Amino acid sequence: MIVRLVKMTFRPEETERFQTLFDGWRHRIIAFPGCRSLELLHDIRRPGVFFTRSEWNSPADLEAYRNSAVFADVWPVVKLLFAEPAQAWSTASEHRMSATTPESPTPA
């Protein structure tokens, strides 16, 4: 499993538009084969900064999404709203804990 993090900084007048667009797209993204989860995070100190956190079964699944019609519909529209270029990281989860479950290694 991989975790994809994308930091996006929007022009102040475009944050509400982005939130509306994301709400319309999120169901298509999560339904894409290999996508395990999708989360939108909003910086609490900088209102124009958002992050997406998505989990994918494999790098190949993420790459298939990035080459898909869904991504081709989403990304060009989102890019027009940016105040600065997006940053993205593909990561592997080393450990995961929560307050309700004991620590356990993250499944591969």
C-alpha cells in the first residue's frame, strides 16, 4: 500500500470553488480501482492551503489513476486555481496507531 499526499495552495478567492469541485469529484476518485481511501485536509492557519491524502493498493494503481480520464477531468481545472505549484509525495506507511486500537504494523 502507498499513501499519496498532495499539497495545494489556492488563490484566496478560489478556495470555496475548489471545495465545491472536490465535493463533486470525490466519489469518482474513491471509486477508482485501487483507491482505498481519500481525505481532504484544510490547513488551520493558512486558509488557501489544502492537502489530499489517498491510499492506494500499489504504485501501479496510483499511476493508472494519474493516466485516467477521471484525473484528466480533475487536474487541469484544479491547476488553474493555484496560487503556487502543487507538491506531491508518494509514501509508504511505516506505523499506524489510533487511540482506539493497539499499535500494529501497517499491512503491505
